[in-house]
Amino acid sequence: MARMFYPKFNLVREMNSKLKVGDKATLSKTFTESEVEQFAKISLDDNPIHLDREYAESTVFVQPIVHGILVASLLSGLMGGKFPGHGTVYLGQTLRFMSPVYVDEEVEATVEVVKIRKDKPIITLKTQCVKSDGTIALEGEAVVKVN
């Protein structure tokens, strides 16, 4: 199938007609011990705070915590898979880690449109992951290109 190329102004006009400041989407996930172990292998981050219960008990966290970047990856999945959706490309992301997420603890990721460029298909989103008890685990801002 041939790829169709449309003039940039059509993409910008279409994006501006579909997306509005305040639009948001969420998804929830509970990370299992197995998923944390798999991420540790993939990322080469074998910090025992994530993997060793005995070690974690000797820390301020008292139990193993999920890698912060693994929690933040929910934002990427949300933006690329659900909202704005397929074709979305990260241009930048800031993150502030506020509270640990523990293995088997549910977390909800939320993205909310806060700015839409009028000249390019680029939007800025407030990003946040909140634990089931309402505590903010992480927050930040993403800038993405919408295709």
C-alpha cells in the first residue's frame, strides 16, 4: 500500500479540530514481581531495592519498589496506544518521582492536553501516575508530535 502524504497544514488543522485543551485519558496497571524482574533484565538495572525483599526491608521503603522508569513507561503506552494514539512520537518528557510504587500496587497513569501548537502537530501534556490510595507517584510534562 502506498503511503499518502498530506500537506502539513491539513494535519495541523485536523489535529486542532480533534484535540482540545483539557482532553485526557487514563489507564491502570499493577506491576507484578515477574514484570519487575523482566524489566531489570532488559534495562540491566539490578538494584536490589527492586529485586531483593531482604535488602529492601533494610531501607526506608521496607519492601521492593517498582523501577520508576517502568512506572513512567505507562505514559508512553498510554500516549502511543490510546491517546493521542498510534503515530504519536515523544519529543520530550520531564519527570518528578514523588512516591514509590510497590510490587502488586495498582497505579493509574493520566495524560491531559495543556497546550496545542497552532503551527505544527505538536502538543504538550500534563503527565501523572497516581497510586490506588491517591498518592502521586510521579508527575511531569510531555511534548509529543501527533501523526
